[in-house]
Amino acid sequence: MNERVFDAVAMALALPHDLSIPALATRIEDPAERRARVRQLAAGLAPVSLASQQRLPVVPALAQMLPAGGPSRGSTVSVGGRCGALSLAALLAVEASKAGSWVVAVGMAEFNWEAALALGVVAERSVVVRLTERSRVTEVMAALVDAADVVLVGPEVVLAASAVRRLRARARERGSVLIRVQPQHARRVAQGAVAREVGRRGLTAASDDRWEGVELSLHARTLQWSGLGQGWGHLAGRLVEVVVGGRRQSSGGGRSLLWLPDVQGRVRVPEPGELSGLEREGLVGADGRVAHAAVGRLAPVVALRPTGTG
């Protein structure tokens, strides 16, 4: 930037009477100092990154299987599955709560907070909201999006399609992440609740088991439990298949395996040697990827003697 342009900037900045940087309102003779001041001004005028360009932090094992390493701020995520959806939803909130973000769970009577805390969710940064006045659910949800960075929305939350659109728009503006949690076993109950609410209030119901057009969708399926034997042990480890999809995912999707957790309570990607039993069942290939033949069927539960303390 030459001296003439800088003088124009200085003149523009000199118009207000209250200047945060008074030195810019006067002519600076030293070229080096002038360039330094211009760089300072340019840095202050740098555009702020959009919420969609920022990412919600997630645990490393999950980040490596998600496009861009995690959901974008202001996005909506759907989490479903027959077994493992609740744990996977809690896992999405672990790193955010550790970083100081508030996590709210609403309409999730079946949510196991003890298991969520064991995964690493910070209790002091978590809030549970129980819906007692169905007529005010839209108002309550809007307030929660304004107050929290991560909002877990359970199957008990029934909204009209228009209310869902407004809520997602509010989340985009606020930079909050909506996580729609819909375990497969709760789908029938939720669909009945939608039908009753639509009939009572004349609403146009949104898809309740998977909000339409979500940016990121995750589906959990338990392949194997470990830690339980013939008359001994307890269920301590769970191996799940995570299917990643979504409207804006151009890459990084697919099927991956995840210990959620292992018998030592760790969330991690399984080592190749741990998958020999599933390989024999034809559920994973030699490369550790979920086999195409396994898609659409639930693996039998395999009882393994635990390799560590539970």
C-alpha cells in the first residue's frame, strides 16, 4: 500500500472523534512504521471465518472417520442405529465439553448419563432438559440453541417441519451443532408421537427418525460385545460399525469400525489382529474394512475372554 492510499485510510479513520488507535489519525513519516501500522489495520479488518468453516472438536478415533475431521459449526447431525446410537451421540460431545462448551440433552429419557460421563463428557458442562409442556417445545428448543454449543435432540422432541427449518437456521446463525438422536428401537414410539401431535395440532410433520437434508449422518451398529464368558465377566467392550453419510459429504464417508469402548474403557479404532473372529464370520475383510456381505445383517454376539481389566 503506497503513501497516498495510506493517507486516505488515515483521513477516513480521523473522521470519528473517538478513535481506538489515535496514531492512525495523524501522518506517519517513517515508512517502516507506516507499513507496520497498515499491517495492523489490515489484520483488524480481516474477515471473520464463517461458522460453517469451523469444526466441532471430536475425539481422534472419531475424527479420522469423519469428513473434515468433525461436524461444522451450525450444522445438523443425525445419529441412529439399533444399538450404539446413544453412545455415539454422547461421543460427539466429549471433546466440546472438555473445551468448555455447554452440552444440552433434551427429550432423551433413555439417555445413560453414567455411560456418557465414562466416555468423557464433562458433567459440569452438561444440562438435561425434560419436556413437561409440549405446547412450548419450539420456544424451549430455540432458547437451548441460543444457550448451548451442542444440543442433543432426542426422540421425544416432536416438531413441525417449519419449526425444524427455523431451528436449524437459528443453529447456523448461532454456530451451535444440533445432534438429532434417533435409536432404531425408539423409531416406532417416535412415529406414534408424531402422528398424535400432527392430529392434535394440524401440523405438517418432519421426518422424525432422520431429519431431512442433514449435513452429516451417522448410523451405529453393534457387531460384537466382549468381556462376557460362560458364567463369568460382564459386558465391558463393544465393537461398532459406524456408517457415515450426509448431504454435503463429498468425501470421507463409508463404513468404519470403532471400539465404543474397549474392555479398558478406551474409544479407539481396532487393531488388525483384533478382527480375526469377524473375518472368519465374513463381516470384515483382511484390510479391516466392513465387508459388503455384512451390510444389512446383524452379526451374532461373540463372547470373548477380556484382554484387559474392565
